[in-house]
Amino acid sequence: MAGPSGYSKVTQGDLGWLRSRLGPEDVSTEEYDLVTNSLDAFPGEPHLPEVVVWPESGEEVADVLRYANERRIPVYVRGAGTGLAGACVPVYGGILMNMMKMDRLLEVRPVDFQAVVEPGIVYDHLNRLLEPHGLFFPPDPGSSRSCTIGGMVANNASGLRAVKYGVTRDYVLSLRVALPDGRLLRLGANVFKSSVGYDLVRLLVGSEGTLGVVTEVTLRLRRLPRARYTFAAYFDSIEAGVSAINAVRQEGLEPAAMEFLDRVHMDLISRWSGIVLPTHECMLIVEFHGYSRAGVMEEAEAAVSVIREMGASRLEVPRTDEEVQRIWEARKALYPSVTRATPSPITGDVIVPLSKLLDVVRKSYELGEKYGVRTGVAGHLGDGNVHTNWLPEGRDTDSWRRAMQANRELVEYAISVGGAASAEHGIGIEKKDFMALQHGEALELMRRIKSLFDPNWILNPGIML
Amino acid sequence: MAGPSGYSKVTQGDLGWLRSRLGPEDVSTEEYDLVTNSLDAFPGEPHLPEVVVWPESGEEVADVLRYANERRIPVYVRGAGTGLAGACVPVYGGILMNMMKMDRLLEVRPVDFQAVVEPGIVYDHLNRLLEPHGLFFPPDPGSSRSCTIGGMVANNASGLRAVKYGVTRDYVLSLRVALPDGRLLRLGANVFKSSVGYDLVRLLVGSEGTLGVVTEVTLRLRRLPRARYTFAAYFDSIEAGVSAINAVRQEGLEPAAMEFLDRVHMDLISRWSGIVLPTHECMLIVEFHGYSRAGVMEEAEAAVSVIREMGASRLEVPRTDEEVQRIWEARKALYPSVTRATPSPITGDVIVPLSKLLDVVRKSYELGEKYGVRTGVAGHLGDGNVHTNWLPEGRDTDSWRRAMQANRELVEYAISVGGAASAEHGIGIEKKDFMALQHGEALELMRRIKSLFDPNWILNPGIML
């Protein structure tokens, strides 16, 4: 079986070719560029690329791939570097292809509910450009201010609103993709459903840059909801908070977001973000979206009533947009607050069937206790996605190794109940060990699909597979 | 490149092996069984299989595949045979694997919104079993009374409610799949989102039995809506009816169904189904679903107001469940009425971006006129899916050939505007010619993926690829 090996180093001749093809301003071997492209948000070992390039067109991307493939030089693909799993870290060196210069919104088609974008466009920026059309691209990852659409496609990213709107994979209609042999293919069709052979678009989404490099994305969009309603609920036990989530779902309500934060995280946010949250064991943030204000209000009232019944000790109903924004700012301050508290947190990303939500939250604390690591639980619990943050005292310490083991056992538990090792952060270098655990024999099929698209394994070698 | 060739005929020895493995009652070479398994709902040439088998477990399926693969005998997989594209027609003979004995609902997990089923279970039957749990599997194909979940998975089927709820591919969480080498793999995880490598589940869904045989499906379910509202609108011009669809979508309304029927189809239904529809150029059937009755009513009222503005000449607002049911019965009588009127209709299944809806409807009539074939247009126009029915005077007649050409030109038009040759009926044998048109160079990648899963091309050879 093929795999990552037999690579060439980048030579002066290669640099000359890159400069002549891309222009000297789009090729750099300066230390500053190598270092800033050596890591993403995963607190692992940095790996320096040998050269950083900034392609400006699909044709440039394709030509670099063809050249690198002939020369057996690894190519890593990077957006904004906000990934949490190290999926753009150039572990075998080679060429780091930074997509941030391909950042245009090429076309909005309001009647079609579609937009065509280059991969380097930033999520929040795209949504600001779509707002005058009354449209948006829903997935809303925590890193929305910085992350790129290309990174979201590579990673099948999602976030706060996936519980209602789904994930990136649900919104990618077609792709322009450069393959290692230098071809530029169009995959998919710009329609909402199709039955025309194998779904290569959805195969590419979530493939973490290992099959091809996306150079253009046609996204499905949604209409911005006319009515919204947000509230927060506080609980004096974890059991009450988690059970309330399932009670809301069982009632048949479909919130646009249903976020969970435990006391550990609430304290970190209060301490580091400047937004002070009240002291309770946990909280939920619940949001409803819809066309009809009356409908949204009825849904929110039903949710409030269910949540009260489940034992909420306090409800916070914001009356102004600013108050709503403050609640969401608190939630979005989660990850920055965690990294201020601990430079090397280990962020779990398991997802389980909803009936196992309480078990996986309890298991998180049990494992934290067993391994003597401070543990906080948060996440998009409305869809089963639990982010357990293990907070060791620095990287490569004994407590860090214990935290890694706790996280591993949590992943094993999640998989044993039909869940997944990663709901939205991806595999990268961080979770490679979990692939065999997750997929068993099917992993070999994935490796063969990889070899089919990329026979010399030049694309993101060492990542995911 | 590999392809369908070099097959062995089924021998007495093979029949003996099949009888000993499956039991003699699950193996037949009787003419009745061969003939009834030689066609689906596509009015093409029948092809007799050499033997029909009815496996009763995943292990039996896997063993038959391993045996057939070693012997190079083609294996075709069949559910209820309601497919419209001939995707289970045994064009190379061999073993016809009829999945109708594997028809159990294995488990319902209400808290998880999941059900585990065998592939032979019928769609409407499954939904009846789910109803006491307040749950349903939404896609609702026109053949819902007879079609199986396995067939829907193979075909990525959808139907009347796809505009709100999506297609089969959106609801398959995990699969148990038998591969030609005799392995039984589990693919996917029983959770609502994941980022754990290549999405093999979505690759299998819609692969029309060419990659593996699905032996168990874990479906995501939805809560039955508490509130529903259905109405019909009649128009005196095609333009008004089609434009109303886009106006409703642009308003930001998300109907659970938005069906279009033109006068040709309305007349056929009135004549053959016993449900008499009024005489207008076209009609829409619109349904809203939701949790809140007030919300559903506000959405329906907004839709009615938009539709009036677009020039509807008549609105029909049913007041009882029976009246609602009568409207839907009229819609579901469409295909049976068409086949009563013409034994060999050619049913188009293109899908286009919403801005091209009116163009593709007009194009249908223009082509009908150009080729002198009676033409009706219907479909799930709310999501862009247009079913043009060409009604020639019998199969293999001159008008049939002209209808085929008209359909081909419509497909070419749909693809030229970013659409697809098939939204939900699949490729089968009917639309094989359109695969190259749709995918260009990407078709070769599909053929290589096929060879990777099924090196000897024993699974459904001649279908799709």
C-alpha cells in the first residue's frame, strides 16, 4: 500500500520554477513566512515548510500540483490556519500553498440561493457581503471571524447553528478542484439535489486537502430568518442542563442553536473575556429562527416551559439586540478564554447519539478525575457534539500526557456507543490514531481512494491518513 | 480500464451452491420468477436473470457476493422494482438478488431520532411503524406505497417533501455493506455530523448497487410536524404559475412541498384517476409544516398573498383532512395516469437552478412541438426538479424516438445551465449516455472508484457506468 515516503527536497531550481510561474512576490523562503505557516491552532510541534507560495488562480494551483507531483515534493494547503487538529501543518516540509490571496466573492445568484467563491474568503466577511441580498451561509464555526470557506470545505466545518442548518457538506453544490496530475475538474452541479452517479463533491468535502485542492466553491445559501429569539437558562446540576436539551428535542422543537457551557467554562469566560456570567453549574443558550414572529415566539415559549420543567433555576431573556449579542459573545469567548487559562488545552470533539449525551458528559468528568486533569465541558449539545476541554499544565508535561489519555478514553467511549471521534474539528495530525478505531477495515478503502486521486501521496502527507 | 466483460454463465454447480447456502426455497430458476425480476418501472427491454435469490441476512448476501466474484458471475440487486431508470435490470444475466425478504424494522431509537432497518422494508410501511413514536423518514417518493428503503438508498431517492427536508442521502447515518470480496463492513457513525475522513456513506448512497450491497441502514428521523397547512392554486398561464414558485422562495418561505402540474397532466389525472381537477393552465400544491400552528398559518398566508400577487386565478383551501388527502391523491395519481394514457412515457427528471425554472418549462414545450410529441410538465418545482413527460405513441415507434431526442435536448439544456440530468430517478440503463455529458473527465474517476470496490465489475454491470 502506498503512503507518505520518497519525497524530494525543494531545490534552487524548484524555487526558480515557482517564481517564474507564480511571480516572485508569491513565493517566499523567508523565515518569518516559514514560521507563520508552520502551525495552526492545534498546539503541536511546528513543522517548517521549505517554501510558501500564494497562488492567485486555479490554473496556478493546478500547475504547482503538476510540477510538485512530477518532482515528488509534498504540498500542504492552508487557509487562515484556524484549524484545531493540525490539518495544514507541513509535517514532511515541501511547499506550503497559502490560499489567502484567492479570496474573492465571484458571484451571488439571489434567485438561485447560490454564491460562487474562491477558497480564501473569510466566513464572516462572506456573510457580510451576502447580507444585503438577505442571504447567508449558515454553519457559523467558532472561528467565524478568521476561518476561510476553503478550510471549512476541507474540514467539513460546522458550529453553533448546525443543529438546525446542518454542516458545510450540506451546502457545497459544486467544486472546481485541482488534482495532483495537474487537471482542473469541475465536480457536482449547481442544484439542490441530484442522482447522477457517485457524489464526488461530498467525498472531497471533509477530505482535509488529501485528494485535491479546491480552487472555487459554489455554495447553497439560505434566507436570513425574519424572526429570531434567544435566551439563556442556568441550572444547578449538570444532569438538569443536559436532560433539558433532550427534552427540548423530544418536544419536536428545532432550535437554531442549543449551546451548553459548564461552570468550569463559565468561570473561565467570566475571568478572561470581561463578560461576567452568573454562578451556576451549567447554562444553555437557545436560539430559534423562523419566518413568522408568532411561530418563533410559540416555539421559544414551549422551549422555556420544557426547560423550566427540567429544573432550570434561572432564565435570562434578553430584551435588546445588544443583550443577545452579549450572550453570543460570551459563547464565542470560550476558546480564547480556555487558551488564556492553559496554553496547551486538549479540546475534545466527540459526538454521540442524543441518548448518550448525559453519559458522555459524566464520563468526561470521571476521566478528568481519574487522570487528575482539570476538565470542562461545553459544546453544541443540541446535535450531540460535546467539546470536553482538558486543561493540563503546559505541553509535554506529565499532566498533558494524562489529559491525552483521558481524551483517548473519551473517544473510545464515544465510538463504542455509535459516535464519532470528531464532529467538526477534523482529524489532521491530532486524531490520526483514532481513524483505525473509528473505521476498522473501511480505513483501507479510504487509503486506496487517496492513492487513486494522489498516487504519489504528495497532497498533505501525514495528515488524516 | 476495467469494465463489464468476461462473465461466466450460472451452472448447475452454481445453483447447487446457492441452494445449499441460502436454502432451496430462496433460489429459483422458474420462468415466472425470472420474468417478474427482469424489469423495473422503466419501459425498456426486459433482460432475464439466470437465477433469482432471496437472501435473508447480511452474511448470506456477503457469501453470495464472494462466490459470484470468484466465479465472475454478475449480481444484480433489486428492491421493489419501482425504479424509473432500469437500475436493477439484469442486462448481463447472472444472479438477481431480490432483497424483499430482508424487510424488518430492527430498532427504533426515539431519543436518538434513529431507526435501524433492513433494506427490503417498504417506505410507507416504515413510516406507519414510526408514527406511534411521533417520528418519520421524510423523503416521500411518488412510489412510497411500494418502494423499499434499500432502493431509495441505492438511488438517493427523494420526492414531494425534498424541498424542505432534503433527500435520502441526508438521512443515512450508517450502513452495513457487503463488498464483492465477501467482507461485511460498517460505514459511518450514528450521529448527525462528523469529520472523520472520507464520507463513504454518502459515496454509497446513490451508487445504484455498483459498489456494494447494503444489508442494513441506520436512518436519521424527524419529528412529525404538529401543524400542517395545504392549499392549491390555479393559474391561467404557465408563466404565472412558475413565477409564483420563485416568488414564494424569494419571500423566504420554506414550504414542505411545492408541486407543479400543467394542464396536460391535470387532464390526464382527471380522466384516469377519478379525481376531477378544474380546468386551468397549471396548478401548484403548497404545504407548510411546523411546530407552531400560528407560525404555519402566517407562512401559509404569506404564501397565499404572494401567489395572488403573481396572478393566481383561483385558490383552493381545503377545510378537512379528507380534502387535503384528495389534493395529494390527485398528485400521486400523476404517474399511474400517465402510464395509462401512454404505455411507454419518457419521464424527464432534470433539475436546474431556480432562476432557470421558467426557461426549462418553456423549453420542454418547445421541444415537444419541435419533435411533434405530446408533452406535459410536472414536478417538484420548489427545488428546481422538473418532470417533463413525453407521451409517444408506444415504444420503438417513430414518435418514441423523437421523444427520446427531445428528452436528450432537454437534458443537454439543463446541464448547460448548471443543472443535472437526474434529480432523483437515477441513471440506471436509461440515462447512461448522460453521464459523460454531466461529468466530463470526472466520469473516469468514478469508473476507477468502481474498480476499486468491485475489481471484476460483477455488481450491477451495465448500470450507471
